[in-house]
Amino acid sequence: MQGQLFAKDEISVLSHDRGNVTYYAGFLEGSEADAAFDAASRESYRQERITIHGRTHDVPRLTQWYSSEGRGYMYSGIDMAPNPYPKFIVQLADRISHHTNLAFNSVLINVYRDGRDKVGWHSDDERELGDEIDIASLSLGAERPFKLRERCNHANVVELPLSHGSLLVMRHPTQLHWQHCLPARRAVTAARYNLTFRFIDH
């Protein structure tokens, strides 16, 4: 499977024994998405630094970590202490859990300030996430392309636009067999807030 998918109300992006990804374009209505964007923009965010091949540089996005159960999180050598859920995340978490029938206790918010901010190819497979990893990703703000590629075949790529108020759900075992990224898009000048709901199993 290779090419580009354009979202409608609901799209099954992957559906087989090595990946299960569903996209809901209109998960939040326009005014609800706007209110969530405004609430997210009022939070405080961190500029993390990462060392790769002996060189330290700024991560090309801002982040903040929240947990309803005080769970910390570590990825790429970055140790994130938990913040309690603000009211708007409590409301979103309840709605997303009800919609997906999945349990979440933590949220990583990534802030892409403009099209220069990005995240490279990776899987969310840290040990804190347990053996069966389900992730729900809510997009707020500027539309950005999202890519998936199969770990064993990098030529097998799926791309779709993540619109304002949309929800992307990656169910187990997607993280075991697929990677994903959000590439830079220099023409984009507006911000995007990405709330990724997870269950920390420790």
C-alpha cells in the first residue's frame, strides 16, 4: 500500500494484523476545536535538547507532559516529569476514551510553532507504554501531513493530512510494525498542537 489518502469523516488507514489506524476528520466541531486550541495555547511548554552522535541541539518543537496518575515518561533520553491534567484535557480525555473504548492516563503535547518544526521517523514503543500500545492523536491548528511507513519495507508509505479537530487512533500492534513522522513544511506559518493520549503501564 503506497500513496496518499484524503480524509473524510472516517477513514481506515491501516487494517490488518500488523497495523490498525483509523482517522476521524471531524472528531471536534469547529468551535470545539477552536476552544481546545485556545486552551492548549495557554499552557506552558518546554524546549528540550537532545544529543545525537555527540552533538547537542534543540528538539525542533516544544513539548509538555501530563498525567492523571502522576506517571513520568522518558524518550530519546529526555526525562519528562508529569503535570496534572488541566480541565480541558480532562474533558478531551473522557471524550476520546468513550469514542475509542480505550483507557488513557497520560498526554504528551507537541507544539509545532510553524512548518519548520517537525518530528522524524520513529515508533512510540518505550517500555513505559507496556506490551500493547494504543495511542490517540488529536490535532489542533494548522493542517500538516502525517506519514506512516512499514518498518520492514520503507518504500511502503501512507500519507494523510491531519486537519484541525481531527483524531488519529493507532491501535496495537501498529507501533511494533510501523513508524511515523511529521515532516517539515516551510510554507506553513501557523502553529499546530498535537495531543497524544497514552497509557503508561508502570
